Amino acid sequence: MEQAETDTPDGPVTVQWREALLRALADFRGRLTPDAPLGPRTWFRVGGAAELLVQPADARDLALALRHIPLEVPVRVLGACSNTIIRDGGIDGVVIRLGRGFAEIAHDGNGLIAGAACLDMTVAEHAAACGLAGMEFLAGIPGALGGAVSMNAGAYGSDISTILDWVEIITRDGEALRLPGGALKFSYRHALVPQGAVVVRARLCGQPSNTLAIRERITQIRAAREAAQPVRARTGGSTFRNPAPEISDRKAWELIDAAGCRGLTLGGAQVSEKHCNFLLNTGNATAAELEELGETVRLRVREHTGVNLEWEIRRIGRPATSPLRKETTA
């Protein structure tokens, strides 16, 4: 799961900024990588490079970077890249990826305090070890906690809004804030995280329970997910959001199936035969093929059922056919 959402290419920035930023971040303790390939980091294994990849060592490092990145430079946050198509032309501006310094988990009374880079499955397993029920559903969500909070991820009858106590963020100007869960005004697959802010840590609430019973529930969720979803393929999780009940009483996969899209292919991209709300890279797909196939599915569903499916997978960056951003020397 990732922390920001867009379905439009990054806009142009016409000021040379990268070299100046690298100089300003002389005290940065993490990694700064110009022209960093991103495709190998995504579950789909597609996409171009980041103009600058920033991997902070910790929250202080992240705040330092955000304070120095010019406001006109686009900033994207990537986590496990489980629900993201990065377009073939790459991503202009800064890509932030949180790593080991944001992956700590601590038992805190009736809850857990976990870093944004913690995998959702790891959080579920840690809760079980602590005898805390209520977080088992995280075992069915691919990705990391920061993205799960930012999009109110959910599965198997629950979602983040039911367990979030508070969240810590670093704002676009580098300020650290702690917000109560209610401040995020959760709705279906959406949370109101302040624009440009990065989730760094959260406290999740549980209920004391029998560890064996919690582990059994996690085992059941993992088995159900593996039986129903193409978890071993190059995919990105659920492609489209389920329609609101007032729009349709059928789930996205049912609408896709009814429109005859199960198994549909375009180049190396395919609609999964196993679960038709999943797109697959069968081995040599491009990001453009995956996105175009998704749009074809949306069109067929709209023509067949009248329902306009909304993307759940993020599509970010610049298509390969877009011109490179023009830069001038400062």
C-alpha cells in the first residue's frame, strides 16, 4: 500500500533543483539516488526511474529532506509498491521510500505502535504474539502500514479506521505532528491525511484475547486469500474499488466477470482468471499495457452494466511517450 494517490501524470517543473537539493542535504544520513530505477521495486515489476529517490534513515532525516525540497517539486511516497503502477516514463521530482528506520513495532498496553514501513502481515503477526485481537485482517492486505493508513485499507470485515488510535506525520514543511484517528475523517478506502504529509508511525488498538485463537484466524485469512487471489503472480492487489451500495449491489469482480473480461489480455498484461479484479504482468508487460487494459475493463463494465468503476490501484508518473521535463540552470 502507498501513501499518496493520483491518476494523472506529474506536471512540468522548469527549474533546475536536483543538484541544489543534493548540496543542501549534506547532513542527510540516508540514501539519495538520482535516476533510480523503480520497476524492480514494484509488485508489477514495471515502470521507469525516479528523478531522485530519497530514502531517509529516520523521521529526523525525513523532516530535513522535506524542509529542503522546493515546494514546486512534486513529491511521491512509495512503500511496498503493492498497489501501484509506475508509468514507463518514470516519476519527475522526488520519490520518498521509507525503510528500516520506520519499521519498528512495540507493544503498548492494549495496542501496538508501529512504523509506517512495517508490512501489514508483520503487524498482524506481532499483534497475535502479544495476544491482541482485532488486527487479524491486516494479514490479508499486501503492503505497508503507512499506505494502509493513508487509504483506510480494509479486508475480511474490518479496516484501519476501526483500530487506529493516533497517527504521526511529517508535514510538507518538515513539522512533526500527532493526529487522533478521528482527524483523518475516514471513509471507504480514503483517509484525509494533510496534503503533502508523510505518515511515519501509528498506534493501533486491539483487545486482549487468546493467542492461539488469533493465530488461527490469521491462518484462515491467509488460506482464503491464497485460494481466491493470484498472490504468487506479478500483480498489484485489487484493481478497482467496489461500488457504493447505492450504485450497485455487486462487487467489482462480479461486474468485471459479467462484462466478459475474465482472462482478457493486452500484450503482456492480463485480467486474472483466478480473480478478475486483479491485473497481471504475465512476464513482459509494460505499465502502459496494464493501464490500458484496466481502462478497457472499465469501458466494458460501463457499457454492460452502467457502472463506472473507480481505480483502487494508483497510476503515477509520466507515460513513456511524454516529453522529458525541460530544466534550466539556476
